[in-house]
Amino acid sequence: MKIKKIAILFVLMIISLFGNISCNKFLDVPPQGKLTLDQFWKNREQAIAAVAGIYSNAGSCSWDFTASGNMSEKDMSPVEAYIYWGDMRGDLLASSSGKLASLQISKENVDNLLVNPSDVTTKYTDFYRLINESNQAIKYIPNITTLDPSLSDTEAAQLVGEAYFLRAYAYFWLVRTFKEIPLILVPSETDAQDYNVAKSTREEILAQIIQDLTTAKNTLPDWYSNSQYPRVRATRFTAATVLSDVYLWQAATGSNSVNNNDLYDKVITNCDEVINSGRYTLLPGSVFGSIFLAGNTSESIYEVYANALINSQSNRLNDWFGSLFVVPTIADPLFTATSDPDYRSYSPPPGPDPVKGAIVSYNPTTRFILKFTNTTKDAHWIFYRYPDVLMMKAEAIAHRYPDDGAQLQNASDLVNQVRARAYGITNFQKVNPTSTLEMDRILLDERGREFIGEGKRWFDLVRFASRDNFLHKEFLTERVIGSFPSVLQLVITPRVLNPDSWYLPLNQDALNTNLKLIQNPYYQ
């Protein structure tokens, strides 16, 4: 598939190296001057700059990977896609009516489950740019060790491992969003290449993602000596965390359940590596907001670096979540299900015991999410936090040992760790399910409370609803339908009953450009 014309390919690559978010020296690599393609991939500094650029672009709030952009009718920035693809189709985040510019109104179709192939929200251009940048790094960095002795084989392998991680992560977003997309593993370099590439199956894409993440896990360091790096650059434990998520998705959405026990074992093993590393902790509930506003905390596993004091590294999260996106009232019962004040809710503990908390999740009046309301506009977008690992392991245990009382208790202990932080007291209401089905309901609700506005909700609903050949499709349908006013529910219901509708259509421009692409079934 011809993602970009070769005439502008190298220009885009150079732009990517100096995106709008950086991290100390690693992401503050100075421009190398005017470069031609045959001058690049020659030395250690260029290798570092290339990988730094992929990280920067993966966390960009601008569709053109610049610091000055904002929401556009032309394309989807990566972070914007995380929100629209991962949250807006679910039940806990909605568009704030009348706030989008006229040329961007079609983006609200995601919220209304009325997406069509011409909508900008179906564009995946930036993700293939990330993939192409990763493919270039994977191909060229190993050769630099012979050209520049300052790049050791060990460091080259690590940088390539980071590129494998970033390619896998881009594909994981695409496969969860579109189900089937072209799988491209070589860089786009010449007009002689065939850019008409057919879709690969979900199973093929997931297999490649697992292969990439496994390669990354085996070459990435356990940690970095620079204290800023371990949360924003991939480590062995970052790869293990994402592998856990991929294995859960593979087990839930696959048509062959024979190997599911093996997949759940792999989830548990990878989660245990992260847990036993001792590198991550749950922060006290009273400082829950600092996870996002300060960043680089012991709870963060992988996040986007931002620091307004360095090169004006601001982002759009403060603007978007303070204007464009709101939490519907259907979310309120999540936080009133118990009488314990929740540090994550709109009514945190009033103090003095436990310590008084500030509203973090959302304001009950404005309905705006407050996790990213940093006046310096550099709140951190966090891809994975430690509670993710605890609850992914709990989910895997519950399905590896269905309805096993002792194992359900083990899973409950993990969820109760998250709850203990949330309530800040020892006598909080603990979960104690007696079946795997009950644990699923508990996990969906707990994940909703914990990760509201973090780009996870829709994928959680799809994963739980897809398991066992859609045995409990109501996990998604009831929650999504219930998030609409009663007068619209009869209209919405047919749109969500068909699981094929849970994936977005391929963009019409991509279909017009790539003659081998076939539209996803629901939209044909």
C-alpha cells in the first residue's frame, strides 16, 4: 500500500526526528543540518535520533507531527486516535456537542456509532508512518556499527529492539481498531516497490506483533541509568506488559480456543515479570493526580514525555479534555456502587482520615475529565500503568481457571490492591466473586473507574464481549446502548449487535489508492 509518495518520504522521515515531544538528551538530539538520503543512517547520532523521533511521533497530538498543530479535518494524530478509537465508542466518554469546528464535526460520528469510510477518524496514515520509520530503523541501524565504531553492537541491538517494540505497538492499535489491515515489514523506499498490499488476517497480524515484542523483550534493557528514560523508552518490562495485553486480546478474539490456556499462562508469566521486578508501585490515592500531571512516577510503565520547561513541550490534552470530551452521567454509578469515597472519582475522601483528595477523574458539573488539566499543558499521556498489570493478571487467572474458588481469590487479591489505593482505607469493600462471569463484571467496572479517559474502554468492552465466541456479547451491547438516551436506543441497538461493527471501516482514500484492499465486512 502506498502510504506516502517516495518524493516526500525522506522529508517526512527527517521531520519525524524532531517532533514536538522530547526527553532530555535522548529526545533532544540537535538537527543534523540538511541531509540527503545517502547521508543518513551513517553514524550513532543519526541512529539515536531516528528512534527518538519514532517515540516522539507516537506521542504526538498533532497529525503532522509538529508542535503547532491541533485537531484537523485532514487526519488523525496518534494521541487523538488513541482517544477516538479507544474511548469515544465506549460508554464512558462522549463528544461535547457544538465544540468541534464545522470541518471536524464528522469526528462525532465515532461517538454516535455512525462511522463511514469517508470520515477522518478512519485514517490510519500516521500509524503507517510510525511503522515505516520503525522498518527503516530495523533495516539500517545494524549496518551503522561498521561505519561508526562508537555505536556498539549492544547499543545497536537495543535501538533495533526499541524499533521492533514501536512497530508492534502501532500494529496493536491498528488490529484492535480495524481487525484486518496490510502488514508491511519493509520500509517504503523506491517507486519500484509494489504498494498495493492486501489485508492480513487478525491472526497473522497478532502473530507478527508477538514476534516483534518477543524480539524486543530479549534485547531491551531491564532499566536505564538515566532516571527519565525507563518510563518513556521501552524496557524489558514494557515489552512484557504489552505482550500480556496482546495475549489477552488473542485469547479473547480468536476463533480457536484450544490454545487459550497457554495464552493465559503467558499473560500470567509476563505480568509476574513486571510485578516481581520491584520497579513499579501503586501511588497513594491522595496523589493520584500526580501520575498524569507530574509524570515519571513509579506507577507509570510507559508514557509520553512532556516538560513545558524544555523546548516548550506542551500538548493538547488540557485543551481537549477541558472542552471537547465529556463523561456521560452513566459513569456516575461506577463511583457510587460503594459507600467508600474513591480518590479516582468526582467525590474523593474529604479528609482528614484518609487524607483529603482532589477531584481527578471528572467534574460532576462540567463533566470534563481532570486527569490532564495541567496549566502548563504538559500533562503526560500514559499508555500503561501498574494497575493495568494487576488487573490483566487477574483477568487471565479467572479465565485460565474458570470458576475455581481458590484461583478466583488470587485474582480478587490483585483487584483489591487497586481498590485499596483507590479508597485509602483498610476496611474498604473488597471484591469476592464466586464465578468467572462475576469477576468479568467486576473487572470491567474496576477498569472503567481506573482508566476513564485513558484510551482503553472500547477495547476492554470488545475483549470481554468477544470471548468464547461472543458468549457474553452483552458486556459491550448493554453498556454502549445504555449510554444513549432512551429515545435513541432503538436506533443504536442494530449498530452494535453485529460484532463486525465493533471495528472501524477502512478509509475510502486508502481503498482508492490500494487496489488490493477490501472494505471490512460490516461496511461493504
